[in-house]
Amino acid sequence: MSGIAGIYNLDNKPADPALLRRMIDRMAHRGPDGQGCWIEGPVGLGHAMLQTTPESLQEKQPLSHERGSLCLTFDGRVDNRSDVRAALASKGLVCRTDTDAELLLRAYECWGEDCPQHILGDFAFAVWDGLNRKLFCARDPLGIRPFYYIFTGSAFTFSSELRPLLDTPNFQRKPNLGMLGEYLSDNVTSLDETLYRDILRLPPAHQLVLQDGALRITQYFQIDPGKTIRYGSDEEYAEHFFDIFKEAVHCRLRSQTPVSLFLSGGLDSSSIFGMAQRLMREGMCETGKLEAYSLTFSHPEADERTYVNDVARMWGSTVHTASVDDSTADPLVDQIQRFQDFPDSPNASPWQLLLKMARQNGSRVTLWGFGGDEWLTGSRAHCADLFRQLQIPTLLRQIRHDVAVSNLWGGGTVTFRDAVRWCLFPLIPYSLKSRIKRHIQWDVPRWITPSFAQAIGLQDRLLRRASPLTFPTTAQREIHGALVSGWCALEYELVNRFEAYQATEGRYPFCDRRLIEFALALPEEQRWRDEQTKYVLRQAMSGLIPDSVRQRKSKADFSYLYKETFARESAGKVFRSLRLATEGYIDAVAAREVYNRCMQGDVRTAGPVWMILALEHWLRTVCIGVV
């Protein structure tokens, strides 16, 4: 993936070339294939290039229109290239080159502010429209490519990473206390804020226009809640899914280097591997080379070698492996100093072994199984739908299966009370739930002090509805809520940064917009039927992956990596002297209690303990003031 940056001085002062160059230099890891800057009066655009597709070898950015009225800086990939080119040709627009950047520039020339609606793929970009004195920016529907910015009223600066914006003149490193509260709650809801007070993010599926001194941000894409897909048989659903999934994998195999696939042994990554192997045998992989990589674990609950070997054996493939025991995670303080931001999660660092191995073998493109859990697993809220429809025998049978699946996946023992909550809580009107929760501060964790929670309006923050759309079923609403949640956006940003520091581009077939729209339009029994989650995927993958994986019900448990991180970082000592407590943000006694529960084996507390520990180091390391 590449890096983009830019400056627009609304007071008409010339853009500072030294500042733009520093911003690009801060992202040198994202651009091993060259850097470029374009400046015209008060506007400057910068680019750090990572060439991953055959077409990108011709690419030079920032890219100017031949008439000089437009200039683009773009990080991303256009997956519907033939459709876009045909649509442009019908309007009389012909591309000079075959690059994705020019396709996007021509798309803006053709459709203006409507252009993101015509693009499929992962992207973040900015176009300076000199004729209309307008800066236009957009970000893909899931936010897989980041876009951070500062707007002071007189100047607008943006970049692909947070750290370059710290060089902005007069910027002060003050914490955003509201976002701090969300992190400490282990429940991030904001789509546009960061841990720094004045650094913002363009939300996923949104576009930004800066013109005549006014900043306008609008949503250009959202799922159609009224769309439904209904067939008469499981086979028809599976066939339709197969076609969409095949194209989602195919368009992500476009690479100028060997393609790497990280094979965990789970259903999602194995499905990508099986489909990619089929496409290669059909001659539809341009590089003609696909390499599989997998981690091995000495902890039995995390080890999936049996499943990985079954997949490799089916296709006669070799899998490159690395042992997690050989991984060495950088100390949190070192990560925070490098990123000037929140560190990588404990279960992310071992994957550096595979990224480095793939890079050493000449690969720049990695395929991951992200997204399959989110859109295809289904939701326990289907119990509420069955209860509302008074399908009691079906409901009782499904609860029994849901309990079995939940206990297989770990995370604590599921009780009858949990099952009752699955049936009733989603049916309570949102307005009523909100009033009750505000009255008793329901969502505010006990380790956050009441005074801090009240000062930042934390309960109101945690009540923000990620999915205001009305879907036919409660389960669809819950799944869509995860799609557009603050957590979802944050996770993709952290993964993007993680990969960028290895100069690789991650691609996620399950995050294809067409696949997500299909998944959300399915009836629930195609997602979760009895004890089988991802039912339509399992049906569609018959013959592409071994039945040992296709019928698998268990999931690997990597929670021990959190406990190892806590031990390595001397978390017990840190929790005895928390600046977060000194500043009045958390209650020290309650924080130590949740830490002790985690050390005693309560895996549900690992997330909150991690957030407290990481934020403590962030506050000590990079934040100058806390007012």
C-alpha cells in the first residue's frame, strides 16, 4: 500500500514544500518505490509509492490531468477496472495509461463528487480541482485505507498515517479525553475521532469536500436494508455465493509479485486458498505463483497445524511455516514512539514473522481471511427474531445449538441467563434502552471514575447507534452494526499500519463490497443454521477445501498471547502506579481488580486490561499535556 499526504492553505499562503516533504518522509516505509510532491500555490499533494499491481509499474503520483486542472494522490486499488473503463469510454473519456490512478482521475473528471460510488476496491484519495478551487477526498466503504486530517479553519492537512500530522505547525499533543474514555471502556464507537484532540479521521464510506472555506463531509454509500435474496434451495444460494466469492478472490490476485496467503487453518483463509488454487489452475492468476504461509503454536488451544496440513495436502501445496515461539514483540514503549499512536495488539505481533518471510521471498501482496466472521457468522440476535415470531420449538433448538457453539469458541461459560438476554434484549425499543442506560450509566465500566465519565458524556458516547437503518430482522441489524462500528474502522486502520511497516499490501476477499451486500441480504438460516455458522460458505466450498475444515466447528484461542504480553510488560507493576488513576480517569483499585481477574483466567477481561495498559504507556510516552 502507498501513502498519501497533502496541504491546503485556505488563507492562500503558499503550501510549505518542506512540511510536505517531512510528511512524506515520515511514511517512507509505505513508499519504497519512490516519492513525489506536487505544489501549486496554496495546495500541495504528496505520495509515497508501493507498486503492487502490474499497472502500478507505470504509475507516477501525484498524477496531474493533461490540462492541469486536476491533480490526484491515491492509495488503493480499483477492482472493477473493466466496468469503469467501459463507462468512461461511453462518455468519450479515454485513459492515457492503464493505471488505477488514471482510472480514478478520469472517474472524477466524469462523475465529479459521485465518483466514489462507481469504484469498487480499497482506497483513500484526494483530488485538487483547480477549476472549481475544491479539494475532494474519499475513503472506501470499510475504511481499509486510512485517512487522517487536521482542519484549523485556515489550513487543512491530511495523510495516510497519524504521525505525519504531528509535524503540522502549532499542533499540540493533547489527548482527546472522549476517545480516551471509549478506549478505556473497550468499546470504541467513534468513526471520526482519534486519541489526539485535533486529529480526525474521515469515516469509512464518506467523502470530504473543502471549498470556499467550508468543510463538508457526507456519506456516499450505505447498505440497502430492503434488499433481500431468496432462492428455493441451499444449492442456489451456494452457487450465487460461489460466483461472488470467486470474483472477490480473482480481482485480489492482480499482482506484479508472487501472491502470499496467510493460511490459519480456519474456514475463511482455507476458503480463499482453495478458490485461489482453482483460479490458478484455470490460468486466472497473472503472476502464476501463490505461496502459503502459516504460524505454528506450541499452545494446543492455538495450534491449527492439522487443518493447515489437510488443506495443503488436498492441493498438493507446500506451506511455509514459522513458530510463534520465535517471535519477539517490540516493547510497547518502542511501538508507541515509532507510531506516536496506539500500539499493535498482542495477537498481531507474531504475524510479523510471516510478513517478513513473504517479503524476503519477493511478495508484496498478502491475502487474509478478515471479514468472514463479521458478515457470514450470523448473530445470536436470530433468537430474538424467532421469539418475536413465536417459533418456540425452533427457538429452543437454536438456543441449544448457540450455547454449544459459544462454549466451543471460548470466552467464558454461556448460561441460561445469557440465552434469555439473546431473546429479549434486542427487542427492547432503542429509545427505552437508552433512557434506562443513561439513568444508571449501564455501559460505563466500574474502573472508570464517575466524574470522568460524566465530564466526557461517556454513556452517551457508548450509546451512539452505529446502524440507524431499519432491517427486516434483528440479526441483520446487529450484523450491519458491526460493519459500520467504530471498532471495525479502528481494527482495519491498525492492520493497515501493521502491514505498511513491512511494505506489504493486505487484501481481504471477504471485505469485497459485493460479497458484503450479498451476505446481509441472505435469510439468517444461510448464515447460522443449527450448530453450523457460515452455512452458505460451507456449502459453496464443497470440493475446494477438505471436509475436516469445511465442517469444522471449533476456533483457535489466542488469548494466551495477551497474558504473555502482560507478563513481558510487567503489567502488575504498572497497575500499581497508574498515571491514568492520578489524572482521575480510572479507579486504581477497580483497575487492579480487573487485572487480577485476568491473571486468574477470566479471558473476558483481557481486552479491558490491554486497553488500560496500552493507554497508560501512550499517555506517559507521547502526550505532553492532559488538560
